[in-house]
Amino acid sequence: MSRSPSDPSEAQATPEALWLRRREFLRLGAAGAIGAALSPLAAAEEGPEGPALAVARRSVMAGGEKPSTWAMATGYNNFYELGVDKEDPRRNARTLRPRPWKVRIDGEVSRPATVDIDEILRWFPLEERIYRMRCVEAWSMVVPWVGFPLKDLVKRVEPSSRARYVSFTTLMDPEQLPGQRRAVLPWPYVEGLRIDEATHPLALLAVGVYGRALPGQNGAPLRLVVPWKYGFKGAKSIVRISFTEARPRTTWAVASPTEYGFYANVNPAVDHPRWSQARERRLGEFLKRPTLPFNGYADQVAGLYAGMDLAKEF
């Protein structure tokens, strides 16, 4: 397969060995006294920071599983705009300024607008939802997000009948996001959903985690959470939401189309070209566990893909 200049090299792509390394999981593993004793990150955990958010409703949507620790969820991240190593986003997040922050909403809508993030927060009551989060790299965690249903925003801006997709674009500013100084990916980062995916009740726009405002490394001040899809679908630090008739050219699908598709539904039956997706390693656990179809949300979302060949439309 020929490569374009924007395609990441094999060295730039996150290797399987990075997440398989036992050292990483011992450092981040907080399962039991041994994991805590061996984990300097866990030992240094200070707990949630930033302002508390007023939460109107709480829902446990992870099969009763206990949430991962604050240190795991905020210290082990993929956010290439802040660096390609898992701990780079936490180290570099101080450069990201989440206020003031404007979000542009445009495209096939009756009510386009450019809105301050704090105005958006006044539009909708906030909910806490505890979701499983599955990375395409075959590690996972359980995260208590705070946000509001994406469908509520979609309804408010009144998309036209031509709006078949919704795209989400991350801030483009190398001063705030120094990872953008390297051509690791074609910047700015863009992700997208079909309109019926965007209006599904599980799709969330998150503004917080653990009851607090999102830290920079988690995509402050606004990020997408789609729990039945691999984590790379969750665009972070969103500055634009566009409604389009054509499918958006999403970043990873452009950079490496044979490895990362548009849909990115969690599917243990469809392997990544370089590793199996049948099992995953939950941070804080040493043994792998089976991966659930649609990350355990099949009962709610499988109907969205009726009649599709999910091995081809991956």
C-alpha cells in the first residue's frame, strides 16, 4: 500500500508493545496492595482537582463495575495533540487553556451558532454516566463521565433533512497543543458519527470526569464519548460541530484506512491488522478478559447496524 506524507510511520503509530508492557500495568495497576505498592503514579494520586460540577442525575452503565482510579483515567491517555506517550498528556496539559472557549456549530442546521462553552453548560442539566471505555489498543477502563446527551444538542440546533452525519473538530493551536508541531497525524483531529448514532441516548458530550471539570489531558473543556466504539472516536477539546450530508473524512481513517475505519465499533470478531481484539486488559488487572461486542452495549445499539457487514464497515 502506498503512503501519503500525512500517514504516520510505523514508529509514530502506537505499537502493541507499548500497552502490553508489564511495567506499564504494574505502574498503573491499583488492584490490591501489591499494585498500589508498586505504582508510583497511584501513590502520588491527589484525587479529583478543579471545580465540582452540579450533577442532576447519575447512571451506572458499566454492568456494576467499579470505576477505574482517578490516576488511571487522568494519567494514562491517548491525546496525541499533547504527546504520543501515555503519560505525555498529563505532563503537557498545562499548556491547554479551556477558558475562554468557543464552539462553532454549523452546516445543515437551522440554528447555527458560535457559542461559549459556559453558555452551552447552561443549556442542559448535567448527568454522570459510568461507562466502559475500550481502546483500540486492547486496554480498557471504566470512567464516570459528566456531561449531557449529544442528542439534546442535535435537537436544539435543528438539523435539516440533508444532515446525515455530524463531525467534531479539535482545537488547532500548536501553542496550546504542542503535539501538533509534529506531523504524527493530519491536524486538526476530526471525528464523526452518523446522525442516528449522534442521536442515540448513549452518545454523550462530556465536560467532566469524577464529578469535576475535565482535565486538559482528558479533552477539556468538551469531548465526545461514544461508549460502544473504540476510544479514538472520542474527539477531545472540541471547537467545531458540523452537520453534513457527506461522510466526514475522519483523522484515523485518513491516516491509516486499513487499520482504523469510520465506524470503529468495538468488535471482538474483527481483529486489528496487528493484534487481536478478542480480549482486552483492564487497567488495574493483570489477566486479560474477553471483549464484549459493542463494548457491552449491544442490546442498546446493535440495531443501528442491522444489515451491515461489520467486518467490512469496521
